[in-house]
Amino acid sequence: MRIGELEKRSGASRHTLRYYESLGLISALRRDNNYREYSPQTLGDLDFIQQAQSMGFSLGEIGEILKARREQQLDCAQGAELVSRKLAEVEHKLADLQQLRDFLRSEKLRLEASAAEQAAKSG
């Protein structure tokens, strides 16, 4: 399928498809007329890319996974290491978010108390 059809079927823009191709996430054959020709597998790869991105995986990490899958070299130890790194990253983000939440809660209480004091003085 050509890039226009892939764009319609996947929902990804031409710019995104070319970018993914430049990163090696997807590939196309070049025809004699220099048009890109994508295999049906490319739709599956794009679906995987979109799902992995929505779970917080970087394009670099996605590229590693796709490469291992294509070479049929993805083993459990590699998968466990990748998941472990992503889990550590998520836990770090959660800790940062919890710290931000705690700060915002205390700031909200402080501002509400200050507003109540001002209202009591002017009332």
C-alpha cells in the first residue's frame, strides 16, 4: 500500500510515517517510480507503536522492541529488563507527582486560610 492509504488506515500523518521510517520503526520498499510501498505488517507495527507510546515508551525503546521482534531475538530476560526500566521510570514519576500533589494541597489550605482571614477582617 502507498503512503496515502497507510495514512488513512492508520490515522498517522504522512509526516509521522516518514519520521518513523527515518528512525527505522517502519520501512517501505521504493518502487521504480520512487513511490513508497508499505507491507500490511506496517499497520500492525504502527498499532504497536501507538499502543506503546500511550503506555509511556519512548520511540527509542519502541525501536529496540521492534528490532528484536523482527530479528526474532526478543527473549524473556530482555523483556524483563525493559519492563523493569519502565517500571522504575513510572515509579519515579509517581513519586514526583505525589510530591507535587502534597505541595498543592498544602498551598491550597494556606491560601484558603489566608482568604478566610481577609474576609473576617473586612467583614
